[in-house]
Amino acid sequence: MTKAIKLLTALPPPQRERLMALAREVAFPEDARIFEAGERADRFWVIRSGAVSLTQRVSSLQRVTVASLGAGDLLGWSWLFPPHEWDFGAEAFSPVRAYEFDAAPVLALCEEDPALGLTLIRTVAEILAHRLETTRGKLMEYAAHRRTVP
């Protein structure tokens, strides 16, 4: 498995500074639902401290944690792609502090600075590839466990 990529450290300093000018600091208490699959995705976060669980609903009563995110990790990518709805849910596993970015100003910055936009999209794509690999493994473990439990 490849090493997780951190969004802010992957951006060159001038691009990181331009993006960070759009950030605001937010906090989520432990056990807070940050977003649910299917809801409108119009923002993203970079976790500063704490832990977030990404969850996938596998039945009307059960969610499976497919990834755990921590300091430096990107939380949310669905804001980039139509229909701009979350594909997963997210819950604060511990108290979380994060930088929050509204999608519209970030997308406007990407239009204004195509080099930043390309770097941002490539970095998010690398993060998504890593997450897909991790999620696939978690769901395979879940399916295998379900077959062995009576």
C-alpha cells in the first residue's frame, strides 16, 4: 500500500499560501457527524488534530468504517465532482480541529491560477487513489468476516 499523501504539504509553498488564505479554523466535538453520504458537498477540510472516521452504510442499521483520518489528511473531495454529494459519511472519532475551505472560492482560485488548480486536482487524485485502495481492502475484510460469522 502506498503512503498517504497530505494535501497541504504536497502543494508548493506559494500555492499552499494562496489556498490557506481561504481557510478558516473549525472544531468538531467527539462523536459529531460531520457529514452524511448523499448530502450536498460544498466544502472540505484539512485535519489539524484529532481523528475522523469515514463510514459507508452497508445496511439501514449498520455503518462500516472504511478509513481513519488524522492530522494533515484531506476530509472531503466530493465538492470537486458532480453531483457534489458526499459519497461517504464522516464522524469525529475524537475532538477535531481542522481548516475548513468553502468549495466556491477554492474553485474560483483554481480558475484564476490554473497551475494551482492542476496541482490541487492531481494531489486530490493521488489521495483518492490511496483511499480507494484502502476502502477496497476494508470492504473485502468486512465481506470475508460476514461469511465466517454464523
